[in-house]
Amino acid sequence: MEVVRTYLELTDPSGIRPAKRPKVEARIRRVDPPDGATSRWFYEHVGRDYHWTDNLGRTDAEWQQWANEVETWVATTGDRRAGYYELRPRPDSTEIAYFGLLPHAQGRGLGGHLLTHALRRAFELSPRRVWVHTCTLDGPHALPNYTARGLVPYKTETLGNR
């Protein structure tokens, strides 16, 4: 299967199009202090169905180093983890490095709500632009959610077959 990656950006926080309230009550909290084990857990569990394999070989120390470089935010519904996002601030931009929901949390409007939160927080860190990339291996609602929240595609690339 040919994989296509799409890069999207938003350059003005007034362009954020908030999602409707999710169908479930959700709490979104920052992981503080940074915790590599939490980043690893979400990477493995959210990414399992989407071929997130590039970082599976990281050591505990490498996961902790990663966690120290990003902000990790976790959404919960009741007592259950539901999804997360990680923001990686740069001097000129903030990347939504990882974003996703666990299978049990999908289809409840939580993705749009969590992405709205991520975009607002990202603009608090970097006034120039917020960006993310997705690909055809990600869930079918990823790209539509990004564009529905106001992100605009600016580049696509074909990665070949996977």
C-alpha cells in the first residue's frame, strides 16, 4: 500500500474551529512532571493499529528524554485513559508530535475536543504557527478532524509502500 503523508498548519489562533462538546465527560490534564513511561504507553497503545513502530526500540532513558522535550497531555473518561497529545515547542513553531485516541474512546466526539485543546495550548507556546503531519496509515478520521479544526494542508509527500 502506498503511504501518503500530509503536513498541515495553522498560523493564527483565531482560525481554530472548536469542536462540539464530546458525548462523554472528559478531563484533560498535563503529565507533570514529564514521564517517559506514560509517553511510551500511549505511543504503543494508540499507535498499535496505525503502524507506529519507529520508536518501539527506545530505551527507558530515551523515552524519558523525549518526555522532557515535549508536553504530554492525557484525556480521561471516568477512570480510563482515553487519548493523548504531545506538543514539541520549537523557536518558530509548535508541533503536535503525537495525537490519538484509544479504541474505546473513538466515535464519541472526543477527538475534536482533544484537538481543540491541543491547538489552544500550542498557540500559548508559539505565536507563529502550529503544525502536524498525518498519513494514510492513520485512522480515517485523523485528516478530517485536523481540517475541521482549521488546520490547512501545506505539503504532501509519498513515502512509498509499507
